Amino acid sequence: MKMNPLGRTGLSVSELCLGTMTFGTQTPEVDAHMQIDMALAAGVNFVDTAEMYPVNPVSAETTGGSERIVGTWNAANPARRGDYILATKHSGEGLKHIRNGAPISSATIAETIEGSLSRLQTDYIDLYQFHWPNRGSYMFRKNWSYDPSAQNRETTLANMLDCLEALQIQVDKGNIRAFGLSNESAWGTAQWLRLSDEGAGPRVASIQNEYSLLCRMFDTDLAELSVNEDVGLMGFSPLGAGLLSGKYQNGAVPEGSRKSIVESLGKRDSERVYPAVDAYLDIAARHGLDVVHMALAWCRNRAFMMSAIFGATQVAQLEHLLGSLDVVLSEDVLAEIDKAHQAHPMPF
């Protein structure tokens, strides 16, 4: 398994990361623990979770469940905590059933970290991320109507400074080792970097944004920032919420699949996406590739990709996903992928 640097922290993470957002809903605890064991055995040393998980659906009743399941694995395997890098996330403003939707600030950071540490049954979190910015984000299909004109620069920067100072206290205590962002923009990431470079607190080590053959907003300004500032991408939904597997083509909705629970697939379901998927299915078929392996191999080899986050509801799916590690894409395949992207840009 290839290892990549986690920013400038000195830590290294595997090119694939085990995502846990279904742990506690679609994936029961026994299966989740088997997934952690299988991933570590395959060389994955990176596990990502969040205080708001599981999803499908998100609910007040299940909040914190994924962290608890990772925590029971930690409790059952105390000698193995140092074998992997553990990442979790602080929910942003607006999620009403967590802290009444309060924004991220020095008033929330300490208690949120303590809650995660307790659920995860660990003394430290390797990578602590802000799940989305307080000022909002153009992620989650909000790019179609994104309007930053109501933002207040001074308020945003003052909050960033406040948060970095609070995070530094947590670093000094040993509760967290590194700081990362999620669902952020190039401007936002640049400001976090500037403030930390001026001594305000821990430097941003990573950014967790959506990235796949179907979602390539990272390819321009954020890619440039990532490469030049050593802020690697943790690409989530590298299979487009399962769309790239082809299992939803021609109106199919497999029982127990994400689409059977969340029909819109987080607003990814559109009339444009299925022809795009057909194009990638065709490339894979003509070159004798498994389309899931092709999609993950393509993500893994992007210049700015630190780690591609995959999720599996079942152990058999995880075993299949791990098969992508043996796949190397030819120049012909890469060229055809580029042509398909030009023909089907931003399909959702």
C-alpha cells in the first residue's frame, strides 16, 4: 500500500482510507469491526469518521454511533491503536440536533473533542477536521446557486483565529495531533493557512472534499493550492455514492442500497448522470477493467490525492474495493477518461 504524507505533520497515511459513515445504520457493529480488521490487514492505516455519523439517514437518534463502533473496536484491540491514523470531524453550523446548530468556535471545540474521545475510547485523535465552514459551502450541489456576497470577511477571519487558538490548546494537551478541513474552498483554505503560518495555531494538513470521475470541482484552484501548500485531498465519494458501480443504471434500485434509503443520493441523481456513468462503464468494459477498480485507481493517482475515502456497507464490498490496489491505468484509458469528462462535465 502506497503511503502519502499527511501535510507537513510528519505522519503518513495510506492511499486508501476506510470511511465509516454507514457504521451503525447500514453496517452493524459486527460487520464494521470485520471491516476495520480487513482494511488494516490489507495495509490501510487510515480510518475516517465524524461526530454526526452514521448517515443514510442522518438522525438525532443515531448521532455519534459510528464513533462508538470504532470505539468498541479500539477497546477490544488496545494494543493496535497505534497501528492506524484516526480522523474525525466537528460538525459545522446548522445541524440542529448537535449543539442546537451552534457554529464551530472556541466555545464548542473542547467539549466536542472530549465527546469524540469518549465515544472513540482513545486518548488522542490523529486528525481533527471541521466538517464544513460556518459561513456555508458550495459543496453538496449548492454550487448551482452559490452566492458569497452575504459573507463578512472580518467576522470569518476572527472566527478562524478564535478556532485556531482553541485547537492549539488541544494540540498542547495531546488530544489531537493534526488539523484538517472538509468541504472548504480555495479562499477559505488559504486563509486558514495564512493565519497558522502567522503563528495562530496548527497548520491545515488536509482537506476532505468530494472527488470522483463525476465530481471534479477540485481540479482547478484547489488542486493548485493543494500541490503548492502540501494540503492533500481526502477525496470522499470516489464512486459517486455508488453511481459509478453501474448498479443504478436503467432505473435499478437494489434492495438495501443507498438509493433505496436516500432516493436523490444527496442530489446526485439527475438525468445527466446516467449517460456519464454509461461512458465510464464503456471505457472499463472495452479495456477489460472492473469499473469500480478503474474509478478508485484513477482517484488514487491524481497528483493532489492524499487518500481516497471509500465506504462499504458489507465486508464483501470492502474485499472488492481493495482489489483496486492492483490496478494501473494505461495512458489510453486515461486519455479516454479525459474525453468522457469533457463530454459529461459536472453531471450532477
